[in-house]
Amino acid sequence: MTAKNPLRLPSVKLIAIAAVAGLIAGAAAVYVKGMGSGNGEAQSAAAAQCEAAKGKVASLSSLAKGQVAAMVGVNEPRKLQSVAFKGVEGQDLTLDSFGGKTVLLNLWATWCVPCREEMPALNTLQKELGSDKFEVVAVNIDTGDDEKPKTFLDETGVDKLGFYRDSSMGVFNALKKEGLAFGLPVTLLVDDKGCLIGSMNGPAAWDSEDAKALVRGVQG
């Protein structure tokens, strides 16, 4: 982890926590299909858009190792239409708002100790790899106003991440219904077409060479 890490939790412990979380996620994750006759065409179109992402899912078996070994490829790459949150200016955003970018979507809260531990590392990953082709989108889900999460980010020197928020926790509940979120932190890997290709429950050393190799490999 980075030198800015305020809690100094040993990275070995992080790996163990993340690995266990990954095994749980891999065993418990389900592919939730939309229901209803009125949206069949839309579902087919979305599925066709994500057909090309199957190769990226397959690549995760070799890319997800070491510090990020808990990243699990999904059964079928798909759009997550129910994921929504607020942007840096309070605007409504979805994953489609980041079209053209590979996205590492991370949900965190100030009351979540492992989340606090990995935020500086996510900041470093964004600092080193962030571009018009990749972004770490860390969404805070604290209830209440913005003061507490903003203060935490300032105090820990997290200055490269956009301030994304969902004080309703709706984004977490949406991922829970998809079988993707079992606790915090939860991290999703989404390709440049907005298709989910991998997920992880638990923390990771996102500033590690393993994490950087994962992102670069998925980008191709």
C-alpha cells in the first residue's frame, strides 16, 4: 500500500481478506436476467453490445493474480442499467456516462475500515493510469451530507479521484440485487462499452503492479 496509508494494515492481510471475499463472490454470484415481455428487444440489443466483451472476461483468469486475485470474471458480460449515482457537480450519472473508458467502479464508505485502507491505493492507481481511456470511479455511499467523506479524502491526501456520491445507498442495493455486492468495499471492472466483466468483494492493493497489469491487460 502507499505511504499515505493512515491505518497501515499489512498488505498480506489485505490479500487474505480479498482472497476469501473473492471465493465467496465466485461461489455466490448469480446472473440476474431481466423479466418482462416489453423489454425483450432492449435486452437483446444490450446483450449484443457485450458479446465482444467475452474475450476480456476470459483474459481475467490470467490477469487477476497476486494482489488482485480476488477479481472474478462474470458468467456473462452485461450492462448494469440500474447503477446510478451523482457526479462531481451533483449531476445524475450511470455507467454509460463513462462510455469509451475502462472503469474500475468502487463503492466505499467512511465507516468501512477496509475501504478507508484502500482509498490511497485507488488514488495512486488513478494518478498513474487515469486517462481518457481509464478511470477509477470511487462512489461514496455515506448517508447524510458530503462533509464527512470530503474531510476524510482531504485528510488522507486522496486528490486524484472524482467525488462521486450516492447518499441513498441505492447503487449498493442495485448491485446487491444483481448478486454482486455482499459488503464493502465492492469493486467492479467495466469495459469501454459499459459491459461488466469482473467483480470483487473485499479490499485490494490497487497501487500494486498486479493491479496495474490487470487494468492494462483488460484495456488491451
